[in-house]
Amino acid sequence: MRGHHLVAQFVALFLFLALSPAIRSQESAPPPRAPDNAAVSDTDNDTVFRVNVDMVQLNVAVIDRKGNYVTGLRPSDFEIVEDTMQQKLATFEEGNQGPIMLVNPSQLGTTPSGVSDSKPGTTSGAPQISSAGANVFILFDTSNYMYRGFVYAQDAISDFVRSLDGTAKVAFYSYSRDVARDALLTSDRSQVLRGVRSTVAGADAALYNALLLVLRDAGQYTGRKVVVVFSNGPDNASMVPPEGVGELAQSQGIPIYMISTREAKQDPVSTAVFERISASTGGQAYFAKNWNEQQQAFASVREDLSHLYALSYYPQPNPNRGWRTITVKLVGEKSKNFHIRTRNGYRPRPTGFTPDTPADTASAR
């Protein structure tokens, strides 16, 4: 009977993914909503429909030809296009600097005077909000795939947690067949480290079930969010597909960093999935065959987080109710020398849809 109940839960989760992969952030003070510019008229049949136009947030890495991070860019250096429509930058942040530049939603449809070429943290008459740092959600594989290197993996994660910027908040989850919330999002590093050390080895691996729940939890928070997955093998127990989980992460603007302790050639199927999910969300995939490479992978993730540009915009009226493609470019000569990494699109959440809270779905505990 319990097995049938779990099947029903996961079928419901899959339908949730198919119907509405974009989850509204829920906080006591939600981000400002755009005025009623979501209404779009179809000139062919005069039909009017609505979709929500919550702020779209982008984490953008800019890399030069030598693989180094490019710093010191300004808002005017970026161009954002959704489908074929150019967007107006609403907020801007570089790395761990703050505060974020904010254009008041009432300025939509006009030239945003708050976005200027001044240094990050200054505005021209626009209200300011302070950056609270990134929200980092760590997901740790405790299945039987991890038996041999379990203690070493705990050490690598603990070192990563200690090394994060002081403004970051961290949540820690572990999974085998079920997923456990070992430490809820907090700035208290000791609480997270206790969660890491309390993990125990399990059995089968249901990575995509666990990742779905982590993404739903992360979607309840505003601001920059990333998910870091530390896995040692394929998924052999999930009931949701990786493609749906990846699209949910794209639509919520959450980069996924996948760190696998297996060499890529040992498991080509999982390798392809890890690379696809990370690339489509703006994250990266690492395949670390030993302890030193695991530490290097975590260090690379930390460096990435400290050098990302955080951009956002309120979408212009768009008749497309399906997948919307996002393209971020650099303008002028910079576009020839630098490479940009970010998510490539999202699906707007239908008006009137209220997703379930992430309480105990996906066999969470």
C-alpha cells in the first residue's frame, strides 16, 4: 500500500512539472510585481490572454579566451533578448558585491533611468535593495554507490561549506531512495556541518526525485539560488525524468552544478544527463576521479559563485505562452573576446495556478 501511495505522489509531481515548471517565490515580502502588462492581444482573433510576468533572474558567467573570469563589467555592457524582443535591465550585481541596482516596476515601458553606467551599488534615482548573498542548496548522494568514499565526500562538502562567502546561506540535503532535509537554509555554518556529519549510507539512488524536491524548496526563496549536487553514480530509483527536472531548474533560474566522483567514460548515460542539465541551467558538470579532483571541483564552483553577474528584467509583453528563449550578449568589442554562460530560457507560469507547498512530497523527511 505504501508503494502505491509513493507512485501516486510521484505521478502528481510529474504532472506538476508538465503543467507548471515555474514556481512563484513565497516570502513575507515577495519581489515587486510588474503592473498589468501581461495582457496580450492577438491581432488575428482579438483574443486576450494573461500569463504572469514576475521578474526573470539570470546568473551570468563571463569568461575570456584563457578561461579567466571577466570582472568590472557594467549594466550597459549587457544585452538581453527574450525570443526576439530586447529587454530592459532591472537589476544588476557583480559577484558578492552589493547592493543590487533596482529599477522600479512603474518604470516599465520607459527608459529605466535607474540603470546607468555607474559602478555596481549606485543608482540614479532608483530605489536600492541590499544583496543577501547566494542561497546554496547542497544535495549529497548517500546511496550504496558512495560507500567506498563516503568519509572523503563528507570532508569535501564540509570544506566547501566553510569556504563559501560569509554572505551566503546554505541548505544541506542527502538522498538515497528517499531524501532528507539535514539542514534547512541558514547562515549558521555549524548547523550545516552537523547535518553533513550526521548522514549515513543508504541503498538505491533516486537522484532526480531528490533534485526535484530541492528545486521546489529553493523556489520558495527570492534572490540568487544555486544547487550543488555531489553524486557517485547513476539514478536507479527515480520516478521523475531528468528532462522535467532540468526544465524546472531553467524556469526558476537556478543553476545546477553536478560533481560526479566517477570518470565520465565509466557511465556515459549519466555523464550526458549531468552535462545537459548543468549546461542548460547555466551551471557546470565535473567528473572527479579522486579526492584531489573533488576538492578542485568544489573550489571551481566556489569561484564561479563569487564571479557571477546577477541580472534581471521584467519581460516585455509576449504572446508566447510556451518556452521562451533567453539570449544574453555583450555589446561592442567585448562580444568578440568573451564567452557567456547562463540559462537559455524558461516557461512562464500560467495565471491562477498555485503550486503545492513542498511539504512531504518525494518521500522527504
